Amino acid sequence: MKEPIDQLSWSEFLKNSQKRNDIPDTVEKYNRLILHSKNFFVISGYGAFTPGYMLIITKKLIPSYGLIEPSQIIELDFLILQLRKVIKNNFERESVMFEHGMCACIGGLDRAHLHIMSVSSKTNEVSLKESINETLYSRKAGIKHILYNNYKLENIHDINQIFENIEEEKFKENIEVIGKIYNLSDIKNLDDNKWPFITMDHIMKGGHYVYFKSDYLNTSFLTTNNFQTQFGREVVFNNECKLEDNFSNKFNVNKYDHLWKWQNSKQEENILRTMKIAKIGFEKLKIIFNEEYMKHDIKIC
């Protein structure tokens, strides 16, 4: 039986980085390493529809940040601070971070990874709240199923089709919606300030969670609701469409594709740009935070 592939293999990323002398010219599977510390490593993310998109990944093969050692949280917090500073200083953008815990969203083996994604400098609490609610609506979060002419519909595509026509009289008479579409206030059921360790009980029951953190208290959340993967990426995409003129027109993909899915558009130019600019930014920060870089054994690639 063929062994599952670890798409986020620490050993493969390290091995590849040791072969190169500079930032690569093309994107390959394991050549996106930017830096690493004692317990984590940072890569430039696939699907970088905004510049400065990076992932903090655990070197240890665990499926969720809720399973890291408590002693590692100071190191993780410092890395988050450094990535956000690079995005602010070198890309002149704001940032959000999110994790889809226990999602197995990469395919094959999966290890815990925290997304740090840049957002427009125009981002505000209203734009993020609207973007979260739009994403909840597009996924019909909270709808358990729909009964239509005695058929039970659970597939998201079927449910969306019903909602597109729900105002028509022929649908009104024959459907029953089980559940309701959530908004942001409905999904906040864990304290996001206690991420990641507050998720432990839920993890031990095999549950998924979604963590989303912004600079605005009212648009940060930690939820045990089981959304489809890439929820945070869709929120960021909706926010960019809202604030940046002609943003979605930049992508040369079929209009029916979900442009926020990394599988549909890897954005190689932004991946390489992120690696180049982030390296310069981290080198500057290393001078300022040299003691912490040594303490956490941070090495820039």
C-alpha cells in the first residue's frame, strides 16, 4: 500500500532549502521555505492572491495547534509577531491569521499550519464583519439540510440551487429548510483569546474548529462549527473585493471557479515575491531582535 504524502514535510522543505543559494526562480513543491525555528517553520503559501501570504507550520507531525506543547507558545507568539511586522513594514498591508484545526485540508498527511495573510490597508471592522457573513452565507453555514418534495438535500450545491430560487412560488410550497444560516454572532462558541489550548477537549472528541484573528475584537472568533476548508481564505478574498478596485479581475481563471481556492490559482509571482521581500524584512528584524532570534534558534533561508 502506498504511503500517504506529507505535503508539508519539514524534512523535505529543509532538504530543498539546503540545495539552493538564493530565492528560486520558479515554484516547486518543497522550495518555499523562508525561515525556521526550534519547533516551527515558515513557508510562502500556495494561492497567494495577496502578497506576503505565509504559513507557520509545526515541525512535529500533529494535526492541530491545540496539540503543541505549552512551552512552545512563546516561540509561536514571537514568530507571529515577526511575520505581521514584515507584512506591515515591507508590504505596507495589514494582516489576519487563521487556522482550520483538525481539517486534513492539504490531503494525505496533514500537520498543523497557521495562515498569516495580508489584507488591504483599508481593512476595517465593518469590511471584515461583512466578509465573514458573506462567507457564512455562501457556504450556507447552519443549514443542516433541505426537504424538497420529500427529498432530503444535504449537498451544498443542491442547497445553493434551492436558495437561488427560494422566492419562486413553486419552491416556497415544496421546501422545508432545516436550520438557519449563521452570522458571525452565532458561531462564536469558544474564547479566541484562549486559542489554541482551549480547543483540547473538542480535539480529543475528533472535532474540527476554525480560528480567525484580526485587529478587531468583534471580527475575531474561535468556533467548533465544522465549515468546509479554506474559510479564512474566502473571508480575505471577499474583503479584498470589497476594498480594492477590480481585484477579482486580476485572476485569469474561469468565472465559475472559486478564486480563493489555492488549487485554482497558485499565484506563483506573489509566492516568489513574498519569499524575496520577506527575507529582506526578516534580516532587518533580526538585527533588532537578535537576542530572541538566538533564543528561538531562528534561521532565515
